[in-house]
Amino acid sequence: MPQEIGLLLVFLLVFLYDTFMPARSQRFLPYFTTALFAVFTVLSFVPCQMGEAFGGMFETNLATWVMKCVLNIGLLLVLMQSIKWTNDDFVSVRRGEFYELMLLTLLGMFLMVSARHFLLFVIGLETASLPIAALTAFEKRYYESHEAAAKYIFTAIFSSAIFMLGISFVYGMTGSLYFHDIATALISEKSALLFAAVAFVIAGVGYKLSLVPFHQWTADVYQGAPTAVTSYLSVVSKGAAAFAFLVILVQAFGAAYAQVWQWMLYAVIILTITIGNLFAIRQRNLKRFLAFSSISQAGYIMLGVIAANTVGMASMMYYILVYIFSNLAAFAVIAAIERQSGRVTIDDYNGLFKTNPWMAFTMMLAMFSLGGIPPFAGFFSKFFIFVGAAQTGSVAIYVLVFIALVNTIISLYYYLLVVKAMFIRQDECVIPYIDSHWTEELGMTVSVMGIIAVGLASGIYTFFSQITESVGHIFAMI
Amino acid sequence: MEIFNNPLIYFVIVPLLTLLGLALCSNKGIGAVRAVAVAGATVLVGLAGWLVYLFLQARGAGDTSEMLLRSDVVWYAPLNIKLALGVDGVSVVMIVLSAFIVFAGVFASWKMNPLPKQFFLWFYLLSTGVFGFFISIDLFTMFMFYEVALIPMYLLIGVWGSGNKNYSAMKLTLMLMGGSAFLMLGIIGIYFHSSTDGQLTMNILEIAHNDAIPHDWQLWLFPLTFIGFGVLGAMFPFHTWSPDGHASAPTAVSMLHAGVLMKLGGYGCFRIAIYLMPFAANELGWIFLTLTGISIVYGAFSACVQTDLKYINAYSSVSHCGMVLFAILMFNTTAMTGAVLQMLSHGLMTALFFALIGMIYGRTHTRDIRDMGGMMQIMPYLGVGYVIAGLASLGLPGLSGFVAEMTIFVGSYEHADVFHRVLTIAATCSIVITAVYILRVVGKLLFGAVQNEHHRELTDATWEERLSTATLIVCVAIIGCFPNFFVNIISDSFLPIVKALGAAI
């Protein structure tokens, strides 16, 4: 609970600053928010009191605490990257709203992560989804931004409806919306209704994770939304949803693992990884490109869910952390370049190494990490998540891991296309020297340090592993 | 930190320090870059010599443990991943080989242009991976270093290469990474069956000692790992990256890649695939033996019809590396010793070939043998070097190739059954084919009529080129003249493997 209260406090302070401070000091609002949030992020690492609230609807344990810290790191990086952008002439009039909505969606995600009751989960899901539609439409000047927001909100509403239909089935079967009540009530349940309920729940959360076939909105929204929002959507929102998804499937539907959702998820993972990859190859716009890449990355994250064991859970949280650093490094570069030159296609990045060596270097590390090349963190996270999945021991899962591995080769191809544009096509420079703001550079530096250090410093994964061991009882039903 | 008392760790630290030194050099001048690169390479050669001394001393003192200079540092405790170091004779000679080729490679890329600093950065990252691979005996770190060695190739070829470099770089990277995808699955599979008492491990020695991998799992984990490494060892039909990649790569990269990186394939095949899964090796070895037999003959024939010097040499590498895997799959000490000698011999002479080709290309700006001739009159030093490399390649006694091939064929012929005999005889034919393509090139390129009058104005090798090639020539001759020294280091290393194979029938 302290984390939620702290976040609300940050939100209120930002709100007060935005409302009551004189206009001439509004320029410092982004710095104020980011600094305040940085303090909050650091403080959130202090272990807080664990326990339940709202009659067991809300639970904090070590795993949710760590997950929230990871999400904080993600949002902090996003905020750092967007300081300069929110001070642009056009955006500046509404920058207060930008920060307030960002913080509120994070609160929604905290609720999703900690919910142990479907009602609270839905509240979290809605809080985390609807403000994002407003954020997506933030670039009022651009038609694409509106289109993206409309697409996002329709998908969000429709998915919520399906999700709620699913949990109403569950309520009909079990008479409760508490995860642990549902789990015990479902032990001997094998009706078609259960299949439908689980499928609807997967569809409802799957849209947030942009799992295939619920991914249709992703590319357009990523392209149309302001880059800060895109990066937020691609890592933080996805990470929170993935963790909540794991908790729901394991804790509420644990008994139905082998018969019901393992196979559904199996198919979804194969589709997600493969289709995300194949579509990414053809993209020329980097934001669309990263949209499809993030679809396939979500497939890899789901390997930790289908594993349904502590190694898988630790690996999934670790994967999300690594993914935050890698993807945000890429988005930091894209945002800085887009802000100054307005260029976002891969061809524009030709010869970037000549004009902006450090940005090209950051982007290259991001691509290598996303592609799973050692010694960068992406390699470790991929390996661990495969180990987690393979621990189930079934041959079918080995086949799944193999398909995922083949897909890493495909993904490496398109990640290398970006590297190729930046380093190999040196004769045709398009983007001039970009004079990036120090906050953007700070964001990039932190991301690069994360990419390098998170993998080599084994303590992080070891810590995650201990944490998940301590909540191992949630896998009792599997 | 106890691990810093282990000399092996410095084979990773020195390249990393060199990387750091290079990163601190200014982008403009080349002098500082050269100085740092040469210093790093020299220290590595010195370290390699010291390692041989330590190894021989330990063996001489009667230390018969399988791996020497062992040390373990826990890295990822939850998965029991350790930074486990240790070397046996094979790793020692491989490290020595790598050190010398890095040394020669630095001098061969003396005039690297453009971006010399970045070139050497990637070059040393590649070396870090190679050395790390040879000193590790933990599956995870081995695999990690293996991939560290692969990815710099993409940029090294893409940025500094020639010809159809984009295509070649992408093809090479994706095929090798494809191989490593097989490998990763294999490693995960091995890990989960590494022991029966629940204490899963990644340590090769412990896995081999436990011998716990069920036979039905071995039957599909073995092909996965063998193909994974076989791709890098240019095994037919996974060799197609090799000709394109080598032809497009800059000189030093071709040297390091053909000279050392392809050896990672052969080394991994016996250290992981065969040693850990002897049952499956016995069962399925014949499939891969046939494939490598095809590699040997097919590579040699392909080399006969190429006109690009680098393609000739790349196909000849396919043939010679096929010989390495072929000998490993013979499962006896003689042939396996021959395999390691062949790795050494091929590594050195191919590096020599690629160095010479790079130097000739730097002068004539063509690699097509139809456009060149009479080089012996124009650049006698390079010409003589080429002849020596050629003679080593076709197995002239006194040079390294003869020792290696002789040992391999004697070892292979120890098998009395028809299948092995036929394959051995077929493989032996490749010596004749090798003579055909080597003599064809030597005759045309070196002794033929001068094709282009402008070529008469070209100069012979400069001092750094002479140093680079002379180092390799001396190594080739040393192996050819004193093979016993190397055989003594190597041969004990195969006893546990052969024993495991024998026990698993």
C-alpha cells in the first residue's frame, strides 16, 4: 500500500503545482515532476509493509513490490525522455495534464498488479487504459494522433466488455470474484463455460499486451501517438499487464492449467511471436517497426506465463526489466531525432553513425539487446525465459521454445537492418547533427547502463529468483 | 577475488583492457590505435606462451586431472551457472593458435581505412569471445562467449568488407545465429537432464561425470548441438555462409574467422556434443560422418573451379574443416589428435593465405586469378609466402598439413568396417584434388605471364606485412617439424572422451 499512497502523493503535488504555481514557473513543471518521481522511485525500493487491504481484494507481497519498482523505473525513464518534448511550444499549454495522466495510469497498473479480486482488477485495468487514449491524442495537430486515440479507445472498451463477460461467467460458476475462491471452486470444473470464460479473460488482457490476434490496434497507435506515450505503452503498460496476467491465470485459474489455458496460450504465443516478427520485417517507419517488434517481445514474455513456475515468473519479471531498458533506449533515440528533424523511417537513419555517433551507438546496443546478443542484457533475459519454459519438461514446450528460438533469428534480421542503416550505409547521411537536450542524453545513458549492467550483474536475477521463491505458493494449483 | 589468481582469466581481461584502451584513443590519429592493438596482441602471445609453460609444468609434475587451472566463481546461483575456467591440452593449443592469429591479424590490418579505431574495437571484441570460449567449461558461459565472437562479424564485414558485403554479412550472421539457436535449445535440454539427484549443473565435467542424460533425449539433443556447432564448422550442407562471408570480409577478419572462429565449431562438437552425449554420438555419428565426408570432397572440387582467390580459399576451408569434424567423428585417439593438429594447421595456413590474398588484393585491386600472373617476379616475398602456404595446404612433409592429414587418415583407417574405409578413402582423394587447385593457382598467379603491365610497378611486402606473414610461416613450419611437442600436449585430452564413447556402446 505505501507505494500507491506515495504515487498518489506525487500525483497530488504535481496537480497542485500545475494548478497554483504562477505561469512563469510552469516551465519547470516537467523537471519538478521528474525529480519528484525519481525520489519516489528511489524510496519505493525500500521494502514496505506487506499484507492485504480492502478485505483481501488487494494484496502486496514481495513480488508485487518488485514489479512496481520495475514499473517505476520504466516510467521514470519515459518522463526523463519527455521533458524537452513537453516544453515544446505546442505541447506546453497542456503539459500538466500529460504528467497527471501518466501518473494516474501508473496507479491503475499498480492496482492491476496487486489485485486479488476481479472487481479491483477491472478498476485498475480501466484506470490504466482510458487515460492512455487521451495521452495518445496529445499531438492535437496531427490527424494520425486522433486516429490512434480512437482506435485505442474502441479496442479498450471492446476488450473490457469481453473481459467482463468472461468474469461474469466465472462468477456464475463459482459465486465469487476472489481469486482464491475461484481457484478452489474450479478444481473439478471442466465445463465449456470455463473454456469460454478463460478465453474471454485471455482476450481481455491480451489486447493490453497486444497478443495476436488482439494486436490490430498496436501499429497504428504506436505510430500515431507521441513518442513518449508510445514508449510508455510499449514497456510499462505491457509489463504491468503481463504480471497481472500471470497472477490471474495462475492464482484464479491454476486448476485449469493443463486442460484449458496452457493450450490456448501455446497457440497465442506461437502466433504472437511469429506474426509480430514477420510483419516487423516490412516496416519502414521505426515506430511501427518497434510496434511489431514489441508484439513479438510480448510473445516471449508470455513464455514466462506458460511456464507457470517460479523460474518462469522470475525470468518474466527480469525480462520486463531488461525490455524496459532496451526498448526505452531505442525510443529515446527515436524521440530525440523525431523532435528535431521529424524523421522516423529506417532509411532516414542511413549514416547516422557519421553525424551522431553516440545516438547510433545507443540504438545499436538497444537493437542488440532486443535481438538477444550477448553480453547485453537481452541475451540473459531470453535465455532465462527459455529455461523457465523448458522447466515444465514437456516436449511440447520444448517445441515452443524451438519456435521461439527460430523467431529470434528472424528478429535479429530486422534488428540488424537498423544497425546496417546506421553503420554500413555511411555514404548517404540524411539526419544532420542532433543537438539533444541533456535530459534526453541522461535518459539514453541510464538505458545504456541498464542494458550493459543488468545482464552482467547477476545479483538482479538472483534477487528476482529469491523473491519469486517466497511467493511460490501461488503455483500450488498448477 | 580468487579468480584473478588464475592465469586463464587474463585471456579475457587483456582483450577487454585493449578494448578500453582503444576506446580512449582519439578518432583522428592511427598511431595510438596501432600501439594499443599491437600491445594487446603481444601480451596475448606472451600469455599464451606462459600458459603452455604452466601446462607442461603441471603435467610434468604428474597432475593428471582432466582439466588444469580450474577455478569456479558462482555467477547466476539460481540456475547454477558458474564462471568455470579450466583447460586441457586441446584448449591450450587452441588458445596459442588464437593468440598468434590475433597477433598476425593486427599487423595484416596495419593500414586499415576508414575508421581504424572502430575496426580494432570490433576485432578485439571478437577475440574476447574466442578466448572466453576456449577457457570456459561451463555451458552457459561457453555459449555466451561463442555468441560474443559471432556478432562483431556482421559489422566487420558490413563496414570494412568488399564486394557483395551486405548480403554476405547478413547471410553469415543469420546462418551462424541460426546454428546457435539449435545450440541454445540443446544446452537447455542438457541442463535439465544434467543430473539425476536434482542438482542441475552447467559444468561440462560434472555433466560428463554424472552421465545422466537419458538415451532418448540424447538422440535429439546430440543432433541439435552437433548441427549448432557444425554450422560454424562449415559442415555440408550448412557451409554456404563461408565462401560468401570470407570473400567479403576484410583481410584480418577472414584470418581470424577462418583461422580461429571455425575451430570453435570443431572444438564445441567434441567438447559438448560428443563428450556429453556419447550414446547418441555412437548411434548417429554415421550421419554426420557422411555429411563431413561430403564436405571434404565437395569443398575441394568447388575450390577447383573458382577464379576468385578468396573463394578458392574459402572452399578449401570447407574441405579442411570438414576434415576436422570427420576425424573427430572417428572416435579414436589417433584421429582426434589429428583433428586438433588439423585445426592448428588449417588455422595457421588459412590465415596465411588470407593475409597474402589481402596483401595482393591491396596492390592489384583484383582477386580474379584470370587478371593476374607472374607475381613471383613482381613481389617475390609474397609469392614465396603463397607457395609455402600452398604446399602446407596440400600436405608437403615438413609443413603442418602433412602431419595433420597423415594422423587423421591413419586414425580413420583403424576402423575395419566397410563404411569407415570407404569414407576414409574418399576423403583421402581430397589430397589429390587439393593439389590440383593449389598448383593451378600457384602456376597461374605466380609463375604465369604478367597479365597487366601496370602490375610491374607494384612493390613487394612492407615490414609489417612481412612480420605478419613470417609469424605464421614460422608457426606452420614448427608444427610440421616438431609435431611431437603438440601431440604430447593434446593426446591425453581425448582419453576421457574416448572412454565415455567406449562405455556408451
